Amino acid sequence: MKKRPLGRTGLMVSEICLGSMTWGSQNDQAEADRQLDAALDAGVNFIDTAEMYPTTPMKAETVGRTEEIIGDWLSRSGKRDGLVLATKITGKGGMARDGAAIDADNLERAVEASLKRLRVETIDLYQLHWPNRGSYHFRQAFDYDPSGRDNAAVLDDMEATLEALGRLVEAGKIAHVGLSNDTAWGTAKFLELAERRGLPRVASLQNEYSLLCRTFDLDLAELSVHEDVGLLAWSPLAAGLLTGKYAGGIVPPGSRASIRSDLGGRFTPHVLAVTDGYVALAREHGLDPAQMAIAFCLTRPFVTAAIIGATSMEQLTVDLGACDLVLPPEVMAGIADLHRRAPMPM
């Protein structure tokens, strides 16, 4: 498994990161244990979770359950050394601390709770799940309008957040910080504040990225490459759409669409038509569609890691196989052609 630098932290992480948002809902402890062991055997050293997981479905009573599962495995396996463990604090409106925004008090409480659940002394990468000010992510691009906000208050909030994160770094409770579901402006401002005030520098940006969702290719790509803030691409399979399992609008029993029918706004007739093109391209060249989709993400110069998630060992084995796949020029040309025809299907 190839490794890539995590920003300017000095850490090297596997180009495939093991996601965990189904553990505690679609997957139990024993299944999570098997996934973790198999991923480590394949060379994965990077695990991503969040205090709000599991999210399939998301329930207030299961907040933190995924971290507990990882903590249980860590305590029994003794495999903490060499792992880069990432988690996130829920943003404003999330199912933690009554939907409170991210602030100094909530950061302290959230980190302490995550450390306890994970049974570790330090979190390697601590991420803000989404910004307090909001953003265009989660299918909100067409309604996004930042023009009416109080920018001075936003910047004060960002600075206070970095100061609180700095205290947590000094205390040894977290090692590095990252953003998630943020924008080019937000990332640039966090970097500027960190440099000016000597506060923790953002190491990574965890945003959605796949063949069907490529907004990162624009301004964020330039910022990412030149500022060493690599993308941790979540949902590289577009919630399973790029595997081909939903072809013809079929919803397999036990799939994510059987739990959330619209797949967070992704499952539409228009998207299915575009997805069929990518799946057909993969099969035309004798490739597994899921592996092609993940391997494509890994070709992008701004990607640090693609975050995979699986509900079965069979799915995990397929996904892990993408790290050895080199996409030939004719496949890349086919992807480029399909992207030109439908650049923003979701």
C-alpha cells in the first residue's frame, strides 16, 4: 500500500483510508474487527471516524458508538502503534451536545469524550466536521449564499476555534487538525490565521469527491496543491452508486438506499443515467467499477487518501484492490469524455 504525506505534519498515511460510519448500525463489533484486521493486513494505517457515527441511519442514541467500537478493537488488538487515527467534532445542528456550534467549550468536551471512547491518549488528526458558518456541501450548492453573513464575526469565530485547538495540541490531546466539508475561502482563512498567530496549521481537508462530484477540481485543487492541504476524499463511490449495484433503479436489500431512499439527494434518474456510463466504461475495459472509481480519485494530484467504507468483507476486498490499479490512458480518456458531458450530475 503506497503512502502519502499528510500535509506538513511529517506523517505518512496509506492512500486508502478505512472509513467507519456503518459500524454500530449496519456492522457490529465482530464485523468491524474483521474489517480493521483485514485493512491493516493490506497495509492501511489510516482510520477515519467521527463522534456522530454511525450515520446509516443517524440517531441521537447511537452518537459515539462507532468510536466505542474502534476503541474496543484497539484495546484488545494492541495495534495502536503506527496507526493514524482521525475523528471529527460535529458541527452546528449535529446530533451531539444538542446541536451546539463548534466553540472552545464544545471542543474540549468533544475531544475528552472521543479520547474516552477510542481509549487513546492522543487523536492524530482532529477535524471540524463542517464549518459553523455553513457551506455548499451536502447538496446545498444551488442554495448557497454567503453574502448576508457578518464576516467579522465569522473570522473571530474561526480564530477562537484555532486558539482552542492550539490549547488541545499543547495539552497533547490532539496532534494535528483538519477541516471537513469546507470551502477554498474557509481553508485559506484558517491557513492565514494559523500562520499569523502561530496556531495549528490545517493538515487536510475532508470533502466529498468522486467521479460524480468533482467540485474540488477547481479552486480547491489549486489551494490544496500549493498549500499542502491534501484532500481526504469521502464517498469516492458516491454512496455506492458507482459500483453499479443500483443500475436500473434497483435497491438491493441491506444497501444504504434501503435505509435512506434518496442517498442524501444523490439517487435521481439523472444521476443513474450518468452512473451507467461510468459503470459501462469500467466493464468495457475489464475493470471492476468500484475499483475504477477509487483508482481515479488516487490519480488526482491533490488527493492524500480516498476514504472507503464497506458493509461486507467482500466489498472491502474489492475496494482495497483499487490501490494496485493503474488506469490506462484509454480509460482516463473515457472518464474525461463522460465528465465533459455531465460535469455536475449531483
